[in-house]
Amino acid sequence: MEQTLKTLLESQDYIRVKLKLTKTNHFELKASLNGIKGLFILDTGASNSCVGFTDIDTFKLKAKDSRIKAAGAGATDMFTQSSTKNHIKIGKWNYLNLNLVLFDLKHVNTALINHNSQPVNGIIGADILKKGKAIIDYNKKYLYLKLKK
């Protein structure tokens, strides 16, 4: 019997999370940040996970000024803040000490809305993907994250 990616990874303590492909060709997923549900873009090219300034209160983030300037998706030199010690839950996968970059996501959400997609609360970046030893099944639209033992 042929072993599927799902059965192989589940036998190695991975969980899978459904991804939704947007009209902008991005994957979206639902996650809980500090116990509050949100919608996020999965971005393997983003070095850090991010949340928009407008959702600082929504997710109970403690924002601190940052000297780091953000760049991406056609925008550069953007003012940022940071937030430390956050808890994220994606499916059954948890991470309790997440550092986030906070910045203006207006340009990202404008592009999504212009393509009839929903605006997002933030971006899941490479920091989380590395922590979760992520594997993305692009064909079946699933994200696999390894549970900690």
C-alpha cells in the first residue's frame, strides 16, 4: 500500500492545517493569537511574522517602538513596532514565545480587497515555519507543523 504524505507526516507527529488559496495566489490560514482568532497570509518569504497596527488591541499586543524598518510587497522603509512573548495556535500546534513585527498592513489589505479577497490580520512568516518544521503541500493545500514532544 502506498504511503501518503498525510499518513507519513502524521506518523511523525505532524498536524495538518487547511490552507485557502486566494485570488492573489496567496495561501490564507486561520490561527489564534493570544487566544483571539484571526486570518493570516502564509508568506515563506517573510522573515518574521507580522500583525497590522490596526489589530494591536484586538490581539492584546504590548507594542514597543522598534528601530527596524520593514520592507515588502512594494513598500519599503516602513515604521515598525515589536511585540514579544505572544502565544500563537495554528490547529493543534502551539508556540508560547512569539515575537512579532507590527506595521501598517494597509498596502497588503488594499491589494487583497482589490482582488476580491478578504483583508488579513497579519502574516505567518519563516520564523513560525522554521519553529514548526513546516512542510507545505501546495497541491492539496495543507500546512503541516510538527508537534513538540
